[in-house]
Amino acid sequence: MKELLASATQFSGQRLRLRRGAEIALIEFFNPVNGCFDPVSESELATVLDLLDGMAPLRALVLTGGTPGVFIRHYDLQTLHQIASKLSHKGLTFSKDHPVPEAAFPRVLRRLTEAPYVTIAAINGVAMGGGFELALACDIRIAQEGSYPIGLPELNIGILPGAGGTQRMPQILGPGRTLYNLLTGRMYSPAEAQQAGLVDECVHDALARALAIAQHVATLPAKACTHAKFLVRNVGNLPHDVGMANERTLMCDCLVDPASMALIKKVLDSGDGIETLSL
């Protein structure tokens, strides 16, 4: 962890900074004003993901807030107001029959979801609206202990989550509890978010724990991690029999992977159980 935090900065922009070690990278968000995500944040995050795609294969990416007490507060309301004014001025109307093309923010979140490496949100402060949508797009969410809010309060101002919140939260809470949360503006403390399953752990130091998990992931065979992410992320997107067939096929692909074979032999030779290898 210390080596990564001391590593050279690969990218430093107005809104975020990227540091990368051999197999782990860290993105820290610095989002003025008030810690909100905006078009500059979108552009810089897309640039950083492009940079990572062009480097040596990455095993895990940790994302955290660079300002104490703030992960990402929410998406910038001034930007949304400007967009609303332009659309209204043009007299545009919208229908599910004519889907709106994917915009920059949902696109970068989809890239995190679909990335071959593991993505970990180290939530170290306020994470509402678009900020929590970014966390929901990550594979693992670690929250820091505290009294700050986590959730999707968009309906309180008459809008909806627009970057996957209504689609990803029901995968955790189910449709009923998600709709209740949206309609009531329910916010969670970090401890409550863990109890609900919206975050995986609530710890004293979210960044340290996220980096420890990232280091553990980096010790696992890459093929197994990539296949596991693909299988789990596509539950519900593919017919059940297709998912089961994919699992059987990718299991066999892992079995013949030299890295996996070496680990299996190591356990057999030691006489220990595989539970001793858990983080």
C-alpha cells in the first residue's frame, strides 16, 4: 500500500489524480465546488480509463475521495439545470419509444462495470446521487465509519438517477426496497448501508482496507478474477441456461490455467485447506 501511495502520479487534472503501481491503481477525486461530479470530471475519468487500458494489464482499481469527508457529493446541479434549460428551450419531449443515447457519465460508469480488472470504491465521505451511482458501478464498496449520508435522493428535486442507480440498486435491495428508498429519499449512514448490503464493509480506514483487498486480488490468478466478474455481472442479462453453460466452460478454462494449477498443487502439497488462503 505504501508503495502505491508513494508512486509517481500518472495523471493529475482539475478533478482527479491517478497513481499506479505494478498491478494496482488509485484514483482520487478532487471535485470543486462542494465535491460534485461535473463534465470536467467525466472527461478526466474517461481519459484516465483510456490511459489504464493502454498500460500493462491492471488487476485492481481503487477509487476514493481526495477531500476529507467527501467521496463524491453528487452530480453538479448547475450542469443539470443548464441541460434542462437547453432541452426545454428546444421544446423537446421524451418517450421510452425513442431512447436517449448514452451520455458521458453513464458511459464511464459502464466502463468501470465492464472492465476486466476489479474496481473498488473506498467511500470516505458523502456519496449521494451520482456519487453513489459511481460506487454502485464498482465491484466492491468499502465505507469509512462516520455519520455522512449515502443514497439516491434525486426524487426530492423531481428527477431520477441517470447513470444506473435505478438498475443497480435493485440488484442489491430488490425492487420494493429500492422504490421505497427513491420515493422517500431514504439516506443511509455507513453502518446502515452495510447492514442493507449497499456497501460490503464499514471500517475505520476505507482506503487502507480497499488497497488491502486490491493487493489480495492481485495475488489471485488473473483469469479466474476476470471470469468471475464476467459471470456475476451478467446474471440476469443472459438466460439462466446460458449463464450455467458459461460457468462450466470458464471453470474448465481456469482449471487448465498454469497459475491455477500451481495454486491447487501448493494446497495439496501443504495439506492445508483452501480456507487458509482467504483475505
